[in-house]
Amino acid sequence: MADVKRIVVTGATGNIGTGVIAALAADPRIEAITGLARRPAPENPPKTTLVRADVERDDLVPLLRGADAVIHLAWLFQPARRPERTWRANVLGSIRLFEAAAEAGVPKLVHSSSIGAYSPRETTEPVDESWPTHGWPGAAYTREKAYLERWLDAFEHRHPGVGLVRIRPGFVFQRAAASEQRRLFGGPFVPGSLVRPGLLPVLPHLPRLRLQVVHTADLADAITRATLRPVTGAFNIATEPVIGTKFLAGLLGARTVPVPAGVVHTALGAAWRLHLVPATPGLFDAVLRLPVLSTGRAQAELGWRPRRDAAETMTEFFAGLRAGAGGETAPLAPDDQRLHELATGVGRRP
């Protein structure tokens, strides 16, 4: 992609967004970045102007007009107890953004999809980007990601002049996102101090649990490459090795005890009904059915290689959990700052 002058990034203050903004700003080919967020940070990062905008309800066309590319990262994980709310934000909001990009004449659109968009696979043989993307019907997150894949299939036919890229990463971690992700998926009754080596004596061993992770900075590098190169289509992004419960136990100095997945599902369901955890048992079911991703296309066409392996990524993230680490933006705020915002209303959109 030649003569890049301006890139618009939605979800600019989140886990992935902050990494992408930093990666874009470090590239000398990029002159200006417009970051869209419901709660902008008080200070603009280098080369970046942060704008308060909500993809669900604001007029997006003026914000996108004149951009050389739009990178769509905005996503609402909670409230999981109100799937109609996340559907409006994630599906309908994304569709508004895609249509606005086409109307504004943006030549390139990069959408952050997910490993969760893929259909289940029982074996561990890696799948490439041609694997079906019908998701798992039992979780709102996977339904929403899969629905957008189908919608973008039609978008490509209607707008052949827009270079569409779909990034499908594994689970994305960094130290600065530790507090946010504990709030989103663990809740207030899961203290980060529990992940200290030696403190957890045992972990349940779930043979079907296969996780692929990627560090935020490595994903941001892949997104930047896909934005600036003349490529279209889907790219799987993940690092090695594939993580299981025995791998995690090794990092935490714990031993594993075989536990049937049904028992864990039942326990999570009970905790969900008691409002002890914010993540649904359906999301657990979806994770057990995820395929293993092949990243051969990203390596061949983007020249992408992760700088951090799974052990480094998870060790950094666990250290962040223990320290209650966070970032400088509202979504990534550490717990003490987040509590202050909730008590005072600072950072809320009117």
C-alpha cells in the first residue's frame, strides 16, 4: 500500500488497540492516526488524535473520509448477561462501521475477527484460513464473530474495490491488560494473586483444552503488516506452542488432577447463576472446541514471526495479574483506578 497518510483505528484504547496504535506510530510510512474510542485517553499518543466516538450510534462517515485504511478493533465483551446489548454493539455497530467505510471511500478495511469464529474441530491437526467460520452457537462471543464473517462475505461482493482483511488471532495477552481481562472473565472473586507459582497446588486437567495465544505487540505487528501490504483475505495469528492445562500447571508450579469437562461446566454454571463469575459456561464450551491454527499464510505473505512464544506471553500476563497491572487508558485501568472511575463517574460517556 503506497503513500499511506492516515489510518483510522476503532477500539483505540483497548488491549489490542493500544498495541496497534503504538505499532502504527513507530512506522515512518504513516503520517497520522485517528483513534476512535468511547472513552479516549486524556493524552494523545504520538502521531495520533483520539476522538470520542461510538460505532453503535455516532455518525462515522465524516470520521473515516480521507482515510487510507480503517482498522476495526472495537468490541464489547460485557455485559455477557445481556447478549442483546453486546449484539447491538458488536454486530450492528461493526456493520455500521463497515458500511460507513464503504460510503467514505476507504480503500482498505482490516477487521479483527477471532479464532472463536471458526467451527469446532475435534482433532489437533492445524487448520488454515479456509476452515469454516460458523463458530459455536452456545456463546454470544462466537456467534457474533461468526455472524460478521458471513456479513463480510456479502460485503466483499457488494464492494469489490475495498481491500478487506480479516485477522483471526488466538487469545491476546499483555501485562497492561491483566486487570481488564481479570475483570472481564474472572470477576471480583478471582484475585490475581492466585496465579503466583506454588500458591495453586493443583489445576484441573482437561485434555480437550487447547489454547493458542499471542502477545498484543506481536498481533499489532501482524495487523500493521496486513494494513500496509497489498494483501486481502484472512490471516491466522498465534504463537507456539499450543497451551494445555499441563503447560499452565508447569508455569505455575502446580500439578494436574483429571476432572471431567462436564464437572467444570456444571461448576461454572452454578457460579454464573450466583453472579460469582462474569464469563458464561457457554464460552467455556466454545473454548473446548476451538481448532488449532496454522499461521503459515501470515508467515509467507506478511513476513510475520512472533517475537514472544507462549511461555513468555503467559509469564508476562501472570506477572501482571499478580501485580494488579493495567494501562493508562480507561479500559486497561488497574483496579484501584477503575474503582475510582466507577465511584466518581470519571471516564464515563454522558
